[in-house]
Amino acid sequence: MIEPETIVGVILAAGLSTRFGADKVLHVLDGKPLGAHIADTMGSLPLAARFAVCPARARGRIELFEARGYGIISNPNPAAGMGASLKLAAERAMALEADALIICLADMPYVTAEHLRTLVEATVGRPAAATRVAGHITPPAVFRRPMLEQLMRLSGDHGARDLLVGARLVEADQHMARDFDTPEDFARGD
């Protein structure tokens, strides 16, 4: 098993919130900003380092994560898509000689620390582990060191789905993996 102290955790928070119409990462859900939920969850794990990938000019997002002890990885071109953010995350994990990289999304507030620990455990004997909800593969995901070079070659908005062939899949319910993209999502609450 990978020791948590050799894992880098990264929250992808560079999205443009186009469907929301404002900065959804800062929008309040259940008494705190949306992005604070996953930041606090990941912050409860004994990781080697924690980062958030944020747009270069997103001062509010940067302050939210820095206040929780996260380093910031600046994404100078968030319009380039999730692949660009994953590439930046993998580059940082490689530079820190991490054994693994946990990837979470800032708009998934109900992910639990237990689920993240289960994903880490699921990488034993596998290059990666990801979440599966109702037959669909989704973040959070954990990538072992051999996969980081492949992540560093990503671009566009395709994410890492193609790299997860052969990954161990950890089942989760729809509530835990729920993401918030529109004002209607916030109006429905949990």
C-alpha cells in the first residue's frame, strides 16, 4: 500500500463556471463556499502536499484554498480544459517525487475522506483507481507514479478517462459523487 505521506493531493478548481454564470467555487452551499467542502475533506488526510489548480486571476479561489493550507498551481489558460489542469497537477507531483496523485474536483462537495482512502487502497497492484457511479467513471481518482507521465501529455477538455482503462473502480452512490454546475443544482441542495 502507498503511504499517505508520499501522496500529493490536487483539487482541480480552474473551471470557468460558464453554466453557473458566476464563480461557483465561491458560492455558498451548506454554510461555506462550494470549494471549501472538498478542500476540508482532503485537508483531513495526512498527505505529503496539497494543491489547488486555479485560474491565475481568480483571487477569491486562491484565497479560499491558501487559507486552508493549499499551495496554488496557477493555470494561465483555464479555457484549455481539464486536461491542461491535470497536466499541471501531474507535473507538480512528479517534481515532488510523489508515489501517487489524488485528483478531486472543486465542485464535488460530498466526497468523503473514507472514499479517498478507499481509492488509495484500491491502487495496490494497479496503476490507478477511480470512482464509478451508476456505471460511469468519474473523479475522484488516484494515479500511481508510472501514470503521471501519461497525465503530463494530456490536453484539451477530455480529462483522464482514456487513461483509466485497467484502473480499479470503486463504487460510490450518486449523492457522494454529485457535482454542482448550475444555479439549479444549488437550489436543489443535497
